[in-house]
Amino acid sequence: MSTPLYQAAEVLDMAIQVEEDGIAFYTGCAATRASEELAELFEFLADQERLHIKVFTEMKQGLSEYSLPEGYPGQTESYIASLVEDRVFPSDGDRMCTPEEITDEMDAIRIALGMEKSSILFYSGIKDMVRESEQGVIDDVIAEEREHIRRLLSLRHSLESARNQ
């Protein structure tokens, strides 16, 4: 087994960054006030991202010396590089919600659904990179992300029904 290039704490730092980017996105969407129902959902989702930051910060305690095992040389480096390249939430502002950009609730929901799905893929991928004793916590975060998707889909269905009446 080769020497890993990343510490587990660094992977959790990436997870924290994903959540911080999510807060920025959802806060921006909530501020657009496209509808009260949408704003409330996005405020809830921003609060959920804040809770996830707390979870990942607590997981980092005592991880400074924990190295990630690799199945083959360079495995961790390759995986981390792909995670960095395919960020879940945009950090450059290209897709952040602003009152000027969000004119359609359905578009905001579509973007949010895509990011929640990407979050699940991200967390599924890092699950094996944390201590086995903490993998259940990642499963809990994934379950919460799935619930976010369910809520977004429910709101989308509600909006579609209202539009079709």
C-alpha cells in the first residue's frame, strides 16, 4: 500500500466546503423571494447545510494523523482530483441564485435537485474515506440529502399542479 497523499481531515474539509457553497446557493435562492413556499424551503435547506458543517467539523476531531488507505498507488490522488474538478455547488458564482437571475421557480428547483443529487454522489464517494466508526454519520447525511430531494420534488409537483389549473 502506498503512502496516501491526503488525510481524512482534508476530505472532510472538502465536504465542509461543499456545504458552505450550498449555504451560499440556498441563501441566494431564498433571498429572491420568487414565492414564499420556495423561499421557506431554501431557508430550510441552508439551515440543513449549516448542520452538516457541524457534523463534518465534529468528525474532523482527532483525524489529523489518520491517513486514507489506498487499494493501488495514486487511488486517493485520482479520486480527490476528480472531486475537486466536479464540484457539487459552483463556487465562482456562475449558478448562484440572485434576484436578477432567478425568474422561474422551476429552474431554481431544477438546479437545486441537480446539486442535491451531486451531493449524494460526493458523500457516497467519501464514505470509504472516513473511519469505519463514522461511516454511519455519512449515511445519515446522505439520508438527509435524499429528504431534500424529496421535498424539492414535492414542491415542484405542487407548483406544476398549480400552473396546470
